[in-house]
Amino acid sequence: MQLNLSGRHIEITDSLRNHVNEKFKILIRHSDHMTNVHVILTVEKLRQKAEATVHVGSADLFASDENENMYTAIENMAAKLDRQIIKHRDKIKNHHQVDAAQIEYDDI
């Protein structure tokens, strides 16, 4: 997985970079197909924003969050991406095998 981290009006410190890396290590457990991640951290007056675009298989997932605290914004954005990755993973699963087994038992 390639992680690109950039900042607008903010210097990316080692602690911010480590926090983002830790959050995306957690996301990898739900999908092994994450190839490219681009995270943008933005500061505008009292508003701190975290945005991320994740390329998973054949889909691009996007999430963003705004908060007064940058670390909270990163955590909320990662939680949103986590839900989207789980939904995408469940969407591409093959559920036809379960349906075929139920049809055989229903006919008996």
C-alpha cells in the first residue's frame, strides 16, 4: 500500500504521520486490496479537516471529516473509510452459493 500524505497550511509532523499510518494499518485488516491512499490534512482558522481517497480493487472510496482537533478529524475520517471498505467488501462477495443451498432444502 502506498500512502501519500500532504498538508495544506500545516506542517506534517512525525506524530501526525504516525497517527495516520496507525489508522490505515487498522483499515488494512478489512481489505488486502488497498493499493493507493492519498490523505490531505487542511487547517483553516478554527477548522481542521482530514480527507482521504482510497483505491480499493476497482473502486475509489472518499471520506472527509472536520473538527477542532486534527487527531479527532483523522480518527473520524478513518472510521468513515472503515465502514465504506466493509460495505464494498460485502458487496463484492459471492452470495449465490448460500441461495442455492437454501433452494434445495425448500423444495424438499
